[in-house]
Amino acid sequence: MTTTTDPQRTNPADAAQSIDRLRREMAKVVIGQHTVIDQMLTALIARGHCLLIGVPGLAKTVMAKALADALDMQFQRVQFTPDLMPSDITGTNVLDDDPSTGRKSFRFLPGPLFTNILLADEINRTPPKTQSALLESMQEAAVTVGGEQRELPDPFFVLATQNPLEQEGTYPLPEAQLDRFMFSVVVTYPTHAQENRIVESTTHRTDARIQPTLSIADVLAMQDIVRNSPTPPQVARYAVRLARATRPQSDEAPQFIKQYVECGAGPRAGQYLVLAAKARAVLNSRTEPTLDDVKHAAGPVLRHRVFTNFTALSENLSPDELIEHLLTAVPPEQSAAPILYAAPPPSDRPIPLITDDHSAVAAIKDMAAITQRIRAEVHQSIVGQQEVLDLMLSALLAGGHCLLVGVPGLAKTMLVRTLAQVLELDFNRVQFTPDLMPSDITGTDVMDVDETTAQRSFRFIQGPIFTDLLLADEINRTPPKTQAALLEAMQEHAVTAGNTTYALDPPFCVLATQNPLEQEGTYPLPEAQLDRFMFMIHLDYPSADDESIIVDRTPTTVAAAPKPTIDAQQIVRLQNIVRQVPISNHVLTYATTLARATRPETPAAPEMIRQYVHCGAGPRACQYLVLGAKARAVMRGRPNVSVSDVKAVAIPVLRHRMFTNFAADAEGVTSTQIVRKLIDAIPEPSVKEQKELAADAAGPLEIKCPKCTTAHRVPAKSAGRKAKCHHCGATFTIRQ
């Protein structure tokens, strides 16, 4: 008989008693593996997912099924194979005939994902596109089929398995997808005594049956306890310290981390450490997590987020050993001071409406208030990253696209989705994988049959690219043909299918992401395609204070949905205004001088450019420097563009258009460092330089000899100098 608990009255003590009963029920069929079961339960009530790593025959399927039986939940197992398709797990639309009317219509058949507990067996044996379908549903708790989003049952818990032995012919999960799992749980061999009991119990007939101990309502209630219980400040700060100490570039990292680790854990690790600590406290009848709870969660949370380098591999050092040393080397802070975060409150003043009859100057002045409102709304959900937000907004107003470069877990998806909500734009996300086809993003023609005439015709079904804001996640993991389909649409603002071209409605902005770490098995964008992106934006780890706020607030509160500030029509109007903003010759000359100075063959290029740069930025860089500066000025309510605006956008515009040579690579000099030095090295143009450039742009002067009237063509900058007539030999002064 199922025990039902009122979610409003559940407390940690009741939860712990129920969990003890559940453990006893599972012990009827699962012998040993107590740590694994506890970690599965911890992840479940913390709303996470588990990756189970172990050799075959360790009862992983039995444990998952026993857990589902004890919780009285629906259970599905999917064997992941090389020929498994995304629709095999998500479900698909089928064509139905209505017997009464004879009409045909599509009906959705749910796949095995629509369950409470899903066992994704050998997830690394299926192609990336199918892996992506599962991992996206884990992140979104929903499935998108045929342009329609369908929510998954609550709770939804994924247990994925991997065999650590045979890797030949498998598809290892990339870092960004590994980061979706809360725990990486190692399933080990049982002890000798336990193995004797396993053999004895499985070779004799038994009538042991697991009785349901908890209901779905009980599990949801415990999840609410975990989310709503307070986090002591010292626990949150310790979780942040552990996560930050795994990053070799951090000042807080011990020396052995700098020596053996290539990349550490992102901010999501700190969030999961706190959630796991709170869940473990509930499992043990406590209302608050302790520092020991964080330590117990460190192994399963961090082991798949710490990527060792060649030195560690050569010395046979595993992430688990490094984490054990880390727990000793990084002591917790004892500060109990609360972690405070005050998101900038949105203004109560009405938002100005940018319309076609709105004058450009008035619209620009109103934009300063609108920009502040956008920032305030976004920061209700996002902590920090204001510079990244401003650059994304600048690119959108300038009609450009952005390439976001950052390690997993820096809230890139959340930032883009939140921005789309604030700007009231349609939003789509596509996970780029090695088996993604161009038609998967652009759309495809399907055959339709007219019921009355029986005539067949093709109908175009739009792909996810038909949106306002598209997040192209890990664009460098898909083959060049699919990359080219996206980048062509970015350039042409249209999609061609068959012999028909379909326009993409403005505003259309692509935000593509790249993981800067693992490049093996990827398809780096060539120079010509990198040049299609207006900005390359680097997302760095948050500061220690910001990360403490992220970890403290994420497990306990659900951010309110941001309120729309402006809409697509107003953005299109602002895009037109940005192009109308005048720019002085002084600022224009500085922008072109800066871009030309990146080219080593240019006489005016600094010595460091000749030393470290193989190829510099092209004319498109000049255009984007000016457009980015104009957009930045408009965002600040200024109808004039300054040199400081050009300097502010120089790094994201130029860093991916400058290609360093072997000398730079050998000395560890990056294009970002070169651009910073270039900004310091290039002075603002003088009045004389501006006049000479204006004269060159005007073309040569045509003058006549005052004595014999013979026509001469001379450079415009020769005005005021002496000249000699080649016909009569007379000397005269050149005048404009």
C-alpha cells in the first residue's frame, strides 16, 4: 500500500523515515551498493540526474527498476545503440484518418522519455544527435517535436549508464553535455560476502517483491523541502571555494591543480554541491546542510567536471585522487555572514515606445532608459555578465551576430533565453552535433496529398532557424556543410530549399557558442566564416562574490519570469536608427586606422603586429567597429559616436579576425592581448592626418598652367606647393 504524504506538511524527519523504509524495500532485490543507492536518491530529490559508470553485470538496471518500484513511479529503459534516432526516445507525429469525416490529421505518439524514471543504458553508444535529444530534455524538462513543446512528467529523473572499458566505436559525451549530470556515480564490484549472497539469491527461486513505499506526491514534497530550506552562508562559501579551487587559472587553486588539471569545474558545480548537501541533510533528518554534506558530495559532483592534462595521465592520477587531495588542501571559511544580493529594481516608469513616427533623436534619448530597464530585468535571473549582455544587445541593434566562447556551465543558454524574453523575441536553441544535417536547422519539403483532388504537392516545413533569436550551441561540433547552411542564412537573411528562397523575418540574430577546451573531433570554423560574426565574446568565470550569490540563490529560489521591455518591431526600428547615426571624420579615421594597423604588410603597422600576426582584419572589421560604436552610443542615449565607443568594441570585433603566427603561439601570446596593446599604441588621428585622408578620398586635382593653360593632374594633398609646367617650363603655386 502506497504511503501518501501531504506536501504542505512534509518535514525532514518524516522524509528520513520514509527513505529508511525505501532502503529496506530495495534491499530485497539489491544486495550492497548502499552508497550508489543513496547518491541516486540524493540526485532525485535534488532534481538532478545521474551518470552511472561501471562494468556490465553490476545490477545497474536492477537498481533503477527497484527504485522505481519502491517509489511507485513509471519506469522505462532504453538501450542506446548506434542506429537509435531522436524520435525513438522523444516520440513522433503520426498521420491519422478520422473514420467519420475522412480527414487526416497528425497525432503525437509519446516516446519512452515520457516517464518518471528513465534508464538510458550505454548512452555513449548512440550518435550525438540522439544524445543531444535526451540531454536537452533533461535540461528543459520538455520535448520539442514538430515545433510544439511538450512537458515531461514531474518528477523526471534520468539514470544514464556508461561502460568504462570498451570505448571503441562509442560517442563520448562532450564536456558541455557531461555538465548536465548532477552526479557521476562509480558502481564498483561487491565485496566477497555480498557476492556470495547475490549468487545465492539469484540461483534460487524467490518470491521477494518490492512494495511501494513513497508516492510521487511524497517525492515532490521532498524536492520542495530541498529547494526551500535555507543554506547556511558558510556552506555556500565552501561549495564555491571547492569549485573555484579546481580551476588551474584561479589564484585560489593549489599547486597540484595547476600542475595536473587542464580545466576545472564551472559555476554549476557549486550549485550542485549545495543542492546535494541539502538533499543529504533531508535524507538524514536534518533541516540544514553542513560542511560534511558538501564534502560527501564533492566526489560525484566534481569527478566528471575536472579534466586532467597529459602530466596527470602519464603519472596515472585520476580526478578522484585529485579531489581527495583538494578536500584536504582547501579548508572551509568559518564566516557566517549572510550572502546578500540585490538585483537592480526595474523602473516603474512606463517604457518609451519606439515607433515609425518617433523622431530618431528622441528615440536615441529614450534608449538610455530602455537599456537600463533591459539590464534590470535580465539581472533578475542572471548574476553579473553585464559586459556580455551589453555586447549582445549592441550586436542585435547593429544587425550583427555573436560567437560566445566559454566553458560549460556559465549560463550562456539562460542568458540568451532571458534576453529573448525581455525583448519579447521568438527563441530557438539547436544543439549542434556531428550528425546534424542542414535540413535539421533550415527545414525541409514534405509531400502533401490534397484530399479532394488527390493531387500531390510539396509543402515546406520551417526549421528552427525561422526565429528571432537562435542559439546555435557548440557550432564547432557539426560538419562544415551544416555550419555553412547556418552561416549562409546569417549572411543572406534567407533560406533556400529546393528552388524557393524563404526570407527570415527581422530581427534575426544568431548567438553561436563554442567550448574553448576540447577541440578533438570538432570542426573549427574557417576564417571566412568566423568573419561573418560581428563579435566574438569571451565569457569568463564569475568573480568569487558573484559565484557565491549564484550558488546561494539558485538552489533555493525560482527566479520570476522577466517582464518584456521592447518588442521585435521596436528593435527593427532601432536597427534603422543605428545606421542613421552620423559619425565624424575623426572617429571614422580612428576606426579604419585601428583595423589597418592589424595587417602586418601595412607600413603603419606596429612592430608587434609584424612579429606576432600572420594575417590581419579585413574591411568588414572597419564596418563592424563603426556599427558597434554606433550601437553602443545609441544604447547610452547619445546621438554622437566617440573614439571611446570604438575602443570599447575593438576587442570583440578584432580578436577573431587576427590570426597569430608560430612565434605568438610559441610564446603564448593571444590575439586578445595583441588588440589590447594595439589600442594603447594607436593614437587618435590628428587634424593634419584627417585632412590628408579627406584629400586622398576626394581624388586628384585638375589645374591649368597660368602661362600656357596646359592641364595637369596632381594629388590633392599637393595644394599650396610649387609646380613646374612640363610644357612651357613655367613655375607656379598649386591652388585648389
